Amino acid sequence: MKNIDKNIINLLFEAKMLKEIPRTGFHYLGSGKESIAEHSFLITFIAFIISKIEPDIDALKIISMCLIHDLPEARMGDLNYVHKIYSKADEKKAITDLSETISFGEDFIEFIEEFNNGSSKEAMYARDADQLSIMLELKALKDQGFRGPEQWLVGIEKRLKTDLCKNIAKQIFDTNWDDWWHNIIKKNN
């Protein structure tokens, strides 16, 4: 049996903390909630879908990038746009400290830097997947009658860089959040 380094187990517990840390932007919206881990799941799932639609994308790379892009927030917390005006988190220190005890820690650093810089097509799509994730959350809130998401949705749409994700965004706008399950009911009645 292979001996597992205790630092890897500590990393797993650290990543688990993302389930407990809420994304703070929803406080300003006045509705909705999501943990960092929930966000990470959805952005990773979107990346998987993108990798199936765009076959020249390195699927493992984009999925890995999306999965770990917010891992430093286990140490820093989630700083939304208002917080970032008044506070400066040291993401580089957080990811460097996190990765220095792991044999593959350099992968974390490289993926997060590439994601932040948007320096590859995978990073551009990953960053767009990040925006599509919040867009899905906001569209569901809008469809449920909450006030506020419309204004946020316009800003998010403007941040999209890739044609594919702009097209996905248009489809999100044109689809009610609950169409998927209404379609199941219609099909089975």
C-alpha cells in the first residue's frame, strides 16, 4: 500500500473548507447564496461542457484550472468587488504557501496564474465559464422574481470574451431556469 503524505490529507481538508465559505457578492444582491465549493463545481461542469463543444480545448487543463481557481480563498476568504476596493488579499502568497508542501504544488501555481492572466485559450474559456456560472445563478433568481439580477447580468455578459460563451449566455437569457424539469414532466405525462 502506497504511503500518502500527510500534507496531501491536510490539502484535502483545506479544500473541504470551500464548502463552508460563502460567496459574498450575494449579500449585496439581497438574494441567493452559494459556497465557493458550489461555485467551483458549477464552473468545472461548465468547463467540461465547453471541452465537449470545443474539441481543440485541452479538457484536463480547463477542468483543472476551474476546479482550483478559487482554492486560495480557503485561506483568504471571498472578496467581492466592494471588498476589493478596500482590502487586498495576497493570492500569490496563499497559493505559494499552500503548494510548497505538495510535490505537485507547482501545478496549482501554474494553473491559477494562467487562469488569472487569461494567457491560453483554456484560460479564456475558464474565465468565461466563471462568468457563466454566476450568470446561471442570477438568471434563476431573476426568473423566480427576485429584484436586482437584471443589472448584474448585463455587466457579466460584457465580461465574456469567447464567441462560444457569448452564444451560451444568449441561450441562458432565452431559457427559463426551470424549463429543464418542465420538459421532463411534459415528456412523461
